[in-house]
Amino acid sequence: MTTVPVPGPPRLPLLGNLPAFARDPLGFFTRLRGHGDLVEWRLGPQRSLFLSRPEHIGELLTGIESEFRHPELGWAFKLVLGEGVVTSEGPSWRRKRALVQPAVRPRQVRGYAETMTDCAATLARSWRPGQRLDVRDEMLGLTQRIAVRTLFGADTAGRESTIGPAMDIAQRAIGDEFRGVTLFLPPWLPTPGRRKLRRAVAVIDREVARVTGIRRRSGEERDDLLSRLLAARDEQDRPLTDKEIRDEAVTLYIGGHETTGTTLTWAWYLLSRSPEARDRLTRELDDALGGRAPGHDDLRLLPWTEQIIKETLRLFPPVWLMSGIAKERSTVGGHAVAKGTVVWSSQWSAHRDARWFPDPEAFRPERWDADVAAAVPDHAWFPFGGGSRACLGARFAMVEAVLVLATLAQRFHVDVDKGEIPPRTGLTLQPSRPVRGTLRAV
């Protein structure tokens, strides 16, 4: 183990590198790579370490819980997600992960595939050639309907307009806090945004409690995530409490709605700028499906569709930044890391590193051909994190994105308007302006 200082960019007194980070977080982390694979910087007075090499990133991802702890993600984040599996630590996290994980295992995700394609097909039937649309609004509306149906089933029929807008307010508030000064304000200080968020969370709490109460009273088991959460038991045969079910349901909703909807938005944007990739997608869908709706068993017949999603996640990872706070005797790459140091890695930066992805700015789904992808180091591509705290819904998200893209692309091209759309950072990586396009029949 070495204590040799690691390089880093110049920094200001007290502020450190905060101004450069705040102006352009994505560019800042990309520039940090130029200082080396382990880079020291300061977020204000806070000592920080930035990682670029995949093996170092792997140490961070696999060391959460043992050598690193999660940072606080803000008042809004905690209010919305409560004490769910994402925000918990230690024994509480291990218990909740064991209870929630069975609900999103591959066998269970298979059962949700029909809902995904049904919702996508319903949307496609409402589209018309020549129609102008806001692509992000369409994709978020679709993934919202899928999230509500897979979570709560028929008990929310006709009430999506109640829980959906409240969830949208909650997600926007988390992103706004992450980008703004409210992240540093004390929890007791009221602001107009916080009051609006409290009202939205009250709506979410009432709706989840209503559906949970209906299901508990009926005792009926259904093929949705809520039923699986209600049936879950830990090693002491204890079920999740109503509050725990609420927290996990909200966590699963947010994880399965905005991130997948945004990924699909970026996929349409990238395909509009790559006619060759779009034509190959059309050929694959024609050959594999012959006009019928895709199902879970068809995933193996749609490798190019999956490669499009993987390449989209490389270029525009919804979760673009991860961090952990060093505990006692933490190390990375053989370097001792002082207790309290915040260790960062960025999917945006790592995914655009030319050492692992030649011509990294180019959209090339062929990077994920089996023989080429095998050469990509572990943890060079990590849109769902990694280690024991990897996203539980990763399989759900991939299946949903592939099936939705296949269902819609069978019938339509979405020709996104010309012009670059840079991403905007918040809790997730979003388009910085509306993504507008025109529908064209296949």
C-alpha cells in the first residue's frame, strides 16, 4: 500500500474545484481523466478522489458496504424514497435486498413482458404517419404506464393520472435539488419547491396505502410486483411492513420509469442520426418477428435491438455519477484513501474513454457484437452500477427497453429534428431541450 500523493487539477482556496464542477460536470470529469487514473480534487473543502481505470472503479463498486459507505443524497431523495433498498445500509440493507430481489429475478421479469409490449402496442396504435410529437414525453408516458401496471396491476386502473403526476413532481424535485443550492439547506427550512414536494409525496403515500390495503384485505395473489412484495418473508419469517412496501414500491417505480423512458428517448435520437443502424434494426425485426408482437422468448432473436440499447446506455447513461465515502483503512489501486474522502466514478467519463471504446463519441451498436464486446474490460461499462449494490431492476430495464423499441420500431421511424441535443445533468442524464420528431411509417 502506498501513500504517495496522486495528481490533480489546480484548485481555489475554500472553493476547491467546485466552480468548474458546477459549470460543466460532464466536461469536468472528462478533463480529470487527463490528470491520470487516480485524481485528487476538492468539492469545496471536501477531499475527493476520481477513478478512471475499470479495475479501480470495480474496487469502488464492490467495496460499498465494506470499505465505502453511501453519501447522503439530499432531503428530497430521502423524503421520496424513504428507507428503501437504495438508501439503507448495513443489516437493514441486506434484509431488504434479500426481500426485494426475488421480485425482479429473470423468471419474474418474464411475467411482465406481455404488459410491456401491450402498453407499447397501444401507444403505436395511437400514432399516425406524419404526426409531430415530443419524443421524451411519449416515452416517459409509456414507461409510466408500464411501471404502474407492473407494480400495482388493475388496482390503479383509471388512477394513473393521480399517482403519475405526483411521481413526476417527486422525480423533478430530486433532480432540481441535486443541481441546486437546496442540497445544502437544512431539512427544516421550507421552500416553495419543498412544499410542493410534500404535497406530491402525500398523494403517493395515500395511493400506495390504498392499493396495499385493498390487496391485504382481499388476500389475492397476482402477477405484479406488489403481490411479490406482500408475499416476501425474511429469515425470521417477517414480512415487509406497509411503510417498507411503500418505500420499495416507490424505489422500483422511479428506477423503472424515468431511466428507461430517457434511454428510449436517446435511442430514437441516435437512430435518427444513423440510417444504417436504423435500417439494420428494421431488417432484424422483419426477419425475427414477421409482423407479430415480440415476446420474452424473442429476445434471443433480437441481438441488434439489444446492442442499440447497450450502445445508447454507453453514450447517455441515465445514472452518470457514483460515489462512496471512505471508511477506515480504505484503499483503491494500492493507494491508501483517508477516512472521509469521497471517491467518485462517472459512467459518462468511463464510457467515453478511447482506451476501452475506440472513437468513443460515435454511435456504433456493433461494439457489442459478441467477439468485440468480450474485449471490453469489466467495469468499463456500468450503467447499472456493480457489485452487491448493483441496480436490482437492471434485467427489468433491459427487457423493457428492448421489447418497447422492437414493438414501436416495427411500425414507425421516429425522425428526430436535426441539431445536437446536449445532455443536462441532474439525478439522471436528461436531454437539455425538447426532443421533437416526426413519425414515418416503416
